[in-house]
Amino acid sequence: MSGLKKIGFFSAFIIPALVVAGYYLGPWGVWLPVVFVFLFIPVIDYLSGLDTTNVPENDKKIVGEEFYYRLVTYLWTYVQFAFFIWAAWVVTFGTLSTPLAWIGFTISFALVTGGIGITVAHELGHKKSRIERFYSQALLMTVEYMHFYIEHNRGHHVYVATPEDPATARQGENFYSFWFRSVFIGWAHAWKLEKEARERKGLPVWSITNPMIGYALLQLLFVAALTLAFSWAAGKLVWALPVFLVVQSVLAFSLLELVNYVEHYGILRREISPGRYERVNPLHSWNASHLVSNFFLFQLQRHSDHHYNAIKRYQVLDHYEESPQLPFGYPTMILLALVPTLWFGLMDNRLEEWKKSVPAVSSI
């Protein structure tokens, strides 16, 4: 992989830097990251075009094992925790004096924790090493969405592109209906998966060793620890801090669910017998190989290959021409998903045309 592309994966760190810089620029500066993500990135995405090149097969093992790419994700984990401490200081002692400033700061903050942080957690959560899995769960703790570690790996990747998957959007389903199903049924499904696993092993379900219970306690402890520490420093209860932490969490995991909606809208694997579906392949997720937004998202947009081989590292994910292709990168697509009329007008015809070209695949 070229040196320029290697450096490109540090692009993600631009967004937390903009959040910090925007805060110190004044009340309107807090909106700078929002403008950057939803205006500047789509424009440079359009100007730079698609990157459909793949790492040569002979080089994949070498590039896939190169520590540099893991280092980028490891560094992000520490940056995000430092970012939370800084934000807690801002909420406690800072100068966010108007509702508009608070809204802009919280949305911008969630673009970091949800747009990039959960993306990194997703990447690390698929890996075998304990440290990467630990970092994944630590990042998810900060957005109060730790059950995603169970549901995504053991639920979504098993049932993707089937009616059994709450994180696969149905054709004609708007994002807001999808959000409720994916969030609440996804949590319930994670609980069910863990309950069944513990019962098979003869372990008690109602125990602190049950990750679903442990995760809930860790998330509460994280919010409580920051609140108590900064309340002690301020000499009073800083009630705005837990409110901020909860709101940014909801925004962060809603951003994740927007991405889920975009990635799998309407695609269904062929049922080969009752309850049994064809194996997941690169046809079963929407793909986007837009150069710049893939730098910021660690090539998450090459989602077709990710589902085909979930353990594959982000730097060696392939572009497949036969995969269904999104017309724009994720920053643009998630904005469109928020307006159902625009989304259906853009995607339903595209989905129907693609189904005609691949008759073995239908829609939900």
C-alpha cells in the first residue's frame, strides 16, 4: 500500500481536533465538525472519486499483518478517552452558554464517538487478540452500547440479510422504524444469545459474570465516575455532565444505526430451505469505495468484503464490482436516510435494478 494511503488513515484524528479547535473559536465554532463531515467530506469525496484498487493478493498477508495499521486504531482508543476527559472539563468549567452552542458541541462530540469511535470498536471487536477485543469493549462502554459487541459478532454476522436480523433494514422501511427495531430488539437478541450460551455451559444467567449484566454496570460506572470526579473538582453536583454523556451516547449509537440502515437496506440472502440461507458473499451488503470517506472510516464502506470475511483487517478489504454500489459515501447517505422520501426515491429504483441483474438475490 502506498505511503499516501497509509497516512490517509490518520484522517480520522482531524475530527476530534476540529471539535477542540471549534470550541475555542467561540459559540459558532462548535458547528465546525458538522460542516466538515457533512459538507466538506462529501465535496472532496466527489472530487477525488472512487478508489477501486485492491491490495495485490501476494501482498495481502504482509500488509494485513503490518503493525502500523493496528497502531492507528490503538492510538484512537487512548485519544478517545482523553477526549472524554477534556469534554467533561468543558461541560463542568467551560463557556457553553447558549442552547445552540450546547447542541452543536454535543452533535460534534458524537460525530467523534459514534462516527469514528464505534467504527474503530467495530474493527477491533472482530479480531482475535485480547487487547484488541478489550479496546473494542472499552470504546463501546463510552457510548453505552456494549451489547453491540455480542449482537454484532454473534447475531448480525450470522443473520445478516435475513428477516431474523434486526440490523438489516427492510425495503420500504424508513430509518425511524428501523432504529426502534435495531436498538431494542438488537439488545434483546444479545441478551438471548448470551443466555443460551450460558445455559449450554451450565453457568448462571443472573450473575455478574454474565457480560450483559457486567456491561450495564460498567456503563453506569463510567458515567458515575466522571460525574463524581468533576463534581468533586467543581465543589458541586454537575448535573449537566451525566445528561451530556447520555445524550452523546444516544446520538453516537443512532449514527451507528444510520450506518447499519445504509449498509444493508433491502438486501436478502436466498433461502435454500426453510430457515436456512445461502452463505454470505460480497453480494449481500451495499458497498462504497469512495476514497476520502473510507480514510475517515477505516474502509468500513467496503462493507461487502467485510461481511464476506469478517476477520479481515480494514487495510486489505477488497472492492467488488459485482457488489451493490452506493451512489455516495456514508456522510451523504446517512443525511439522505434521515429524509425517507429522498431515501426511497434514490434507493428503491437502484435496489430493483440491481435485483434484476442478480436474480438469485431478492429483497426483504
